[in-house]
Amino acid sequence: MSRTRHAKKEVEDALRYAEIHGWRISIGGSHAWGKMVCPYNDKDCRCGEFCISSIWSTPKNPGNHARQIKRVVDNCTGKNTRDDSFKE
């Protein structure tokens, strides 16, 4: 792993989950620890709602933030269309 670890264990676990599913994690930015970017970056992907998501450095509730990160990964429309193509 070439990136630095997130200070909150729950968030770090969620980031690893995102990386396993192909999401790219970039560290730095304005008012955030970093960002995660969808690997599909499809033009039909909910108008970009789930294509980029911020990762907070000190979330008020790390468990909720971790669940939010996993929800973004799981609800990615690019992932869902790719999974459907593998079933055929």
C-alpha cells in the first residue's frame, strides 16, 4: 500500500474495501483527508454523484463515515452494469 493510513480504523477498513473494488484513493485536498474516485467514471453514472467522494480526516462519527464510504462503493452504477455483464 503506497498511501498513508487513515487515523480512524473504521475509515481505513472502508478505504481498503474501496481499493479492493478498484476505487482510487488520493490523499490531500481542501478540507478533506482525501478523495476516492470511481474506477469506471461512466458518463451515465448518476450525473457524477458517486464518481468522486470526499474522505474526512476527523469525521464526527467514524463508523457512520465508514458505512457511507462502503455505500458509495456498493451503489456505484458502473459497478452494477459491469457485474451484470459478467453474469451473461
